[in-house]
Amino acid sequence: MQLSQTFKDGLNSLGFNQENNHCLFFTDDYKQTEDLSVKLQLEKAIKFEASAVFFRNEINKFKAQIYIYDFTQSDSDESHLSNIQKMVWSNGAVPIVCIFYKTEIKILDCTQHIQDDNKPVYLASLNNIAKAHQLYNANFAVKIKTGTFWEESSVKNKFKFNASSYDILIRWIREIAKQIAFSNSNADERIIKKIIIQSIMIKYLEERKDPDGNSSFNQKYFQKYGSCQEFVDVLSNGNFVALLDDLQHDLNGNLFEWNSEEKNLIPTLNLNGLVEALKAYKRPEESHNQILELIRYYEFSYIPVELISRIYEEFLAGGDDTLFSQKEKKQKDGIFYTPSHLAQLLVDEIMPLHQYGSIDIKSFTILDPACGSGIFLVLAFKRLVQWWRLQNDLKQPNIQTLKTILECLYGVDKEYQATKLAAFSLCLALCDELSPKQIINELKFSDLTENQILHSDFFIEHLLVKEDKDSEQRADFKKISNKKFSRIIGNPPFDRGALNLYNKKWEKENIDVPQGQIALKFLSEALEFLEPGGLQCLIIKSSSLLYNTSSTEFKDRLFSNYNVLQVLDFTPLGRNNSLWDGADVASAAIFLRNEKPDFSKNILHLIFRRTKAVKERIVFEVDEYDFHFVNRNDAVNNHFIWKINLLGGGRIASLIAKSQVLDDFEDYLKSEDCVSMEGYQKGSHGKMQPSYMYELETLPTSAITARGIDYRQLESIPNNTIFSKVPQRLFFESPNVILWENMGTEKLPVFLNTQKSFSFKDKLISVKSETNNLKVLRSIANNFEKNSDFYRFFIFCTSSQVLINLNSAILKKDYMTLPYVEDRKEFFSHIDLNIIDDVNTYYQDFLRHGERSVILDKLEGNELKNTIELYGIEYCKLLNNIQNNRKQTFKVYEVCELYDSSYICVVFKYSSASSKNEINWKKDGLQEIESLSNFQISSRLNSQRIVRYYHSDNTIVIVKPNQKRYWLSHKAYRDADKTLIDLVKNIN
């Protein structure tokens, strides 16, 4: 397309120009764009009137990050900018909008709604000619495409997901519901919520406009009720029930189904609160409630249908629950509703766009065995429509074609309301593909709950007690019992006790489901519905399979009999509401194909780290250090491989393997005639009352810390105390070694007790010498003092509990399985000690604190120099050990900070070993390699955050973000290993 010189200059000032056809694409050229994902996202951007879109790579596909507008031929109009922000924010399309005028650039924050005075929210307003603020200059484009922009200290606190259109709409609905409930004290709250949410659906249909800006919906429906102009008028004059009847009759499909009792109840309700709230949408001056006014921030026609579906799920699922928030019920039942950005990621993986040419849509079928409100089915339907359009030169499918595509989708759920929601969601998705006139004049929905969205327990045939009331569900289940599906995808419940009603076996293999975890029952039993060569992706609780050391037999059958392709591991996001709405749970998605595996091919284990951009749902970002490839034998037999990868992988695995040749702590105790036992347990169901328990004082848990035992807190046990578990008296007697089942802050809390005898609870362990050998006990305490760093490292890397379910509480077996190190100097290498330190200091902290972890800090000043020098020493050490050349060695020659210090470039040269060199520290320009420019580095950063460049004159260049995590010793070893592989490949 032809661009004005002013627009070109503006793009150049923010670094966009050099990204043309790499990350920057113009909407006018969308039909000529080769990348299919980019093509469809550009088509969407046209609806928002954008001139161009700037993308970032997300897991091997492009994701829109900025909408760009060319207003260089227009005058600045703030109301126009507010409308753009309303559209983009309502849809959640992109987090940033850039508008280019003749003499300035305005950058909008579209993670926020417009301001109360109807003005847009500016990130920056820049003069085109003058030197821009450091954050918004020619490096802006590089920072966006590599993600370092979101990690800038001046940006981190600006972007908050809790200001998203979803979150604000939830708050709005809750406030209206409270007001209506207050005005109708005896009303069924479920009816109130249904009224509100059906009103949102009507607003969605009302706001949909044809190309001329007209609403056919208004003309057909509202005007017949006393010449009403909009929905709020119909609601005000008491014609809501009549409108619902008309919509149900015309659209069918039970979208607006109300029974007679409900319809008789509606006119008796005082709905003034809802009327006032909807008036605030167009006429905020008529509203006096700040929360109700939130509705005016929306453009309803741009709200994505999956958001409306999620709102229905949030407020209408769960039977007659009177709570407006379903959080407690969801967590009790192990039900975690899938956020749309996660569902989209998994659909992209299991139904990639580029496969459109090999798909026969008519014979393609998809099953969600625990469909909930149907978010996976909605997104799968959208993908099927995209496939059809790509197969048909981007034509828009007609209604009959869309209905045929809908027939590919099947869902099962044992909650009746969930099936209604899923069917409703799919009808919404169909509406989203049609023009307003098509919806009004042509559309008749089918009742999807008859044959496709089925009300049934997926394990109806596995119930231990069969009841007559299950007959209808049994009949529904038979409609799919003999079907085989091309794809199976879903998010089954995680409730550990949910299998108590069923056979707890994997039926086909006749083995126990680990921990009675129902999600693993879904994972295994759904395979019977997968066609040969078909693909399955189900979300599971990661601790039940990957980090559970007792699931070996289940893993053996799964990984040996099916081709597990990849595991997307979201465990680091299972904290601080980083992935799930209102819940913290460690999860993973397992992708497998129904075919025998090729044991020569490894399984991809991809770890998703908790960074600012991921936490705020801007993008799922990973880098090459998050990709781990697991040998299939290790997947079954190496209990710790998944946890090792979670802590960083690389040479951690070899250190763990090396340590396992040692005797473990339990074997050492046996060899020294020592025994161990946990403390007592109280319990109302217990019957134990040994006299010595009342003679000894007891140590409360608060009396032991990493510093030692506070004997002053010892206290008596009341004589009426009953115990369910009590060890022999000898374990409470001095001398003994006390081990607290806790990681401690800096060392394991292990102490020699020679002062006095006392009892303690079961979170403490006593080690006793059967021969009362004080020397052995002292040796044990000293050993733990000396090797505490390694023991903590080993527990971090192998415990099924620490950093998965709990941060610091460990189990007795974590102590007992420790490799017992008796000769530290001989056993640990310099590299080993660096790896141990990195895990203990940084990686475990990263898992716990995510985006707030020190590992994400920017390196500056002396810390920058010290860190990079240490990285360079360790990197070169490995390369030089392999080269074994005394005359020439690798050394760091130059370190350059790039792109406003958001990246660091390190140059290594292979030269005379005798020569000494001072490192050249620079900013914003390479000196040692003239042929490698900043632009060439930028172009290599299109698809990854890390660049390795091997120059012909024995020079290696490594470019990585300026964050501590990229420049640790552990990363130096991974980089060196990768470099050696690359060099061998080049030689071959």
C-alpha cells in the first residue's frame, strides 16, 4: 500500500518501519499476506478501522499486540480516540493502540477502559520531531516484539488484567443483582441473574449494526412495543416477557426459553435498577451509581462471544447456588472454568490453522467430555469456520454451511445447566458469523441438546451404584457411545475425591487411576472415543501425574501405548490467580495421538513461566530455555525428570543422576544402627493415652525455626488429651537429632538435641541411635549443616510436594531419600556448586514469586558487570575444556547494552591464550563485529528472545534480554552445551 511520508516518518520514529512484513502488516494488504494467522487477524483489525497491526510471536504463531492508525491526514479528535479505545478494550483485541497524526503520536492503553470524563487513557503523547521519551523511541518496536517492554519498571504497574472488560462486566452484573435483590427481597436470585444476563445477550444483538450503521433488530422488535427505540425502553414499559416470547419463537434453539412460572414472576419484579444501569450506557447523566455507570465503557457489539458465554457460566452454573460468586463451589468440586486465552492456545495447538488443506470438515468431529459452558467447543467451531473459509477463498459461509459445521461438535456434561449453557454458547458463536439481517430474517436455531450437547455423566457406565434416575443420562450417552472422534479436547474437573462413586480403574488397562484423580480418569477413558490417529488434549492437575512419584504404572501404560507428543506445563502459573479465574491450581495439558509411539522421538515438555505479560494475559511467552525434550523411557522411569525441567533442566539432571549413586539417608541410618520416627498426632477418633505423654513436656511447632529450638516454649500436655498416633518414648528422649519437615529459609532445620527430652507433633522427625552413639548423632547434625545447600537443592528438584502444592513444607520421605554426602570436596565440582546455588537462590524463588521474583530484575551498574563477567567465565570454561587447546582460548571481548539497555550482547573471541584483554563495555552499538548491526540482531529476534551468532573469524555473539535469569551460571552451561552442538553441526 502507498504510505504518506508523514506516516512513514512516524513509523520510523518508533522502529516499526524495519519490521515491515516481519512483525508489521498493513490491513489493506491482508489478502496478499501469506501467514494465515496474520491474515485472519488483519481481517479482524479492519473491523476496528486499524491501518496496520504489529505482532509478536506466541508459541510459534503471531499474536496481535498493537493496532496502528494512520490519521496523518486528519486533525486530532479525542472523542474518536475514545471510541477506538472502547471498541478495542471491549473486545480485548490488543493491549496497545498507536495513532499517528501529522505532528504527534498518541499511544493508548487498551487494557483500561476510557476515563470517567469519556477521554482515552494515554500511555504517551509524543512529538514526532523531537527526541521521544526513552521508552517510546526507535527501540519501541523491538521491545514489543520481544516482550521486554512489559518488564520495564515504568510499565509493570500500569497494565492490570483486573481492569479487563470481563472483570468490569462481572462487577457490573453483581452490583445490579444486589440492587434488584434488595428491591425484591423474596425473589429467586437465580431468576434475577438470568434476567440480567439475557439482557446482555439482547444488548449484544441490539448493538450489531449492518454496513450502513442500522440495527435490523431494533426495527423488527422494539418498535412494535409502543414505538420503543431501544431495549431499555421495552424494559421500562413492561414488555420484557413479550419480547422474550418473540425472540424464542423466531430464533428457536431455546436461547430465550423461560417456563410459564418464570414468565409470570418477571412482571412482579422491580427492575428499576436494571433500567437505570442500561440507561447509563447511553445516558450516564441519568445514573447516580458509580459501578452501574461502568456499562458506558462498553461497545457491546465488540464483546467476544466467549466472554458472554463465560459470564453465563459464572452466574448461572451450579444449580440453585445463591452466591453471586461461585468461587467456593468451584474449588470444592475441583471445577476451574477455562479462561479464554488458555482455551485459545490449546485449540491453536490441536487444530492449527495451517492444517486447513488436509481436513475434510464434513467428516471431522470434536468431543469435549466435560464441556461446561462450551468454551472449547465455541473456539473449535470458530476454527472450523476459519478452515472452511481458507478452503473457499475466504468466502463467508451461509447459514446452512454454518449449521453443517456445528454438527461436527459434541459435548457431554453431567450438570444439566452446563449443557444448556454450552448449546447457548454455540448459538452465540453462530450469530457472531452472521450479519444482523441474516440473524433477524433467516436464522432458526436447532436444539443442540437433542443429539450433540448431551446431559450425561461421562462415566455413567462406571458408576458403582446404578440407579433408575440415571436412565435418561444413559440414553443420552448412548448417542456417542459408538462414535470415534477426530479431536478430543477439554478441561475436566480436578476433584481428587470425585471418583468415589466410580470404578477407580483405567478400565482398558485395569490399573488404578493415581490418587483417585478424576481428571486422569477422563484422560484415560476418553481415549476409547478417539479415532486411530486422532488427537487428544485434556488439562490435568499436574501434581497427580507429572510430579506424583507413585503414578509409575499409569505413566508406563500411557507413554508406552499412546504417542504423547507434548506436555504444556502451566504449573508455575498455578499461583496468585495467574492462569485460572479466582483459583490457584497447578495444571498441565497433555497432547497425545492415538497410535503407538516412536521411542526414538522425545516428548516436548514446555514450561510456562510467570512473567508480567503472562500474568496480565497479554501473551503466553516462552523462550528456548523453557523447551525440554524428555526421552520416553525417562518419562516413565525417571520420577524426577519433570520437576528437574521445572527448575531449569540442563545440567541439573546430570547432577541429580550423579548423586543417586550414593546411599540415601535412610540406608545410612540403618548402617549406623539409627532409627527415625515422626511425632505424635492428636485425634478425637484416637484411643491412645500412654502415661509418658503427660510426663514429658511438648514442643510447639512455633518453637523451632531455621535458627534452632527455643526450649523456653516447652509446655505440658493436658491429661485428657487423646492421641491417634504416638511413637515409642525413646524417640522423644535426648540425645536425638530433630528434623523439621520444612525447607527453612537458608538451610534445612536439623538440630542435635542433647539438652532434654520432650515430645513433639508429627511435622518433626526424631533420629535416634539404638546404641546411644552420640558421635553418630553429632556427625548427622554436622553433615546436614555442611551439606544443607545440596540437600535443599535435591528436595527442590525431586519433592512431589515442595513448589507444587506447598512452598516450604516437606515430607519425611524427602529427608529419607536424600543422597547422603560424606565427602563434599571429592563429590561436588565447581559447576555442581554453581548449579546448586542458582536453584536455591533463584529458580525456586521464580516458581514461588513469578513476576515479582528477583530473577526478573534488570542488571545495572556493578551487578551487571559482575554477573556478565561470571557468565562469560563459566561459558568459556566449558568451551575451552572441550577445545583442550593451550595456545588459544575463548574470552569475553565486548559487552554491549542494546535497545535502551533492554538487551545485552556479549562478544566472545577465540584467540591467543597468552594475550590479556580488558572487556570493552558499550551501549547501543557493536564495535568488534562491523558486519553485525543492531538491525541484523533485531531481525533475528523476530521469533525468539535469544540470538547466537557464529562469525567466521572465530567469534561468537550471544544476545539476550537484560534480566538476571538469562545470565546465571546455569544458563552459561546450557548456552555452552548448545554452542558445542551448533559447532559440531556446522563442522559436519
